[in-house]
Amino acid sequence: MKEAIANTFVFNLIIIFVIVLLAFFIGSLSYSKAFKVKNRIVEEIEKDQGYTGGTEKNIADWIRGNGIGYNVNTGNNRVDCPNVQDGKKLPISDYQYCVYEFNTCSAKTDRAKCGKYYRVVTYMTFDFPIIDQLIKIPVTSETMTFNEIDS
């Protein structure tokens, strides 16, 4: 009887180890997806030196065309971008990311140092079939500052 109890304990440890290993694997896949999308958005904004309608279209076409499987804003699975201090929330597309515009100009700043930069927030999501997207972890990045003299 003693061996049966020991075998059950070892079997439970193996099951817990497999579950933890799967959780790390799924988390790394979700992070990789959010990281790729975030980097592509930053690249497009820096290429266009701003977030325009063309930038939004290029990003949506890239996400759709590469088959990354990034989350679409639908029904209950919508991302409501929170307001940030000193930042202007830009309209988002059909995908779950947020773009904010920040202005570095103030009354005391000379024109050479004046400009704007963008903050991009994508989300790692864990989609469970019955309870929907329970966990959303933001992945954030910022673009370089675009000076007014560069424009």
C-alpha cells in the first residue's frame, strides 16, 4: 500500500510540472505575438514620421497578411484604450492595440527641441474558451521623438 501512495504523489508532481511547462510555453507564444506587432507598429510610425491613416492601413494589412493571429476587436473582446496623462489617445483600428501621441513642446522649449513621440501598447492575451479573455498584459514601447525642424 505504501508504494501506491508514493506512485500517486509522483504522478501528481508530473502532472503539475507538465501544466506549468505548458503555461510557460503558451505565455511565450503570446508575448512573441504581441512583441512582433508592437515592433511593426513602431517601425511604421517611424517610417512615416507620424501615425496617419496610411500607417494604420499598412499595419492592418501586415497583421492580416502575415497570419500572425493577433486579436481582433470584436464584441466582448474589445480593447478600450485607457486615457494617459499628457497624451492624446489616437483612434485604433480593428486590432487590439493602442497608440498615444505625446507633445514635448512647452512655452519654454525652443523650436529645435520641440516635437512629438508616440507610445504603442499591444496586449498579451490568454483566451479561455468559456470565460473569454481573462488576462490581458500590456506590452509597451515608444518611438523616437520627431522634431518640428525634421518635418
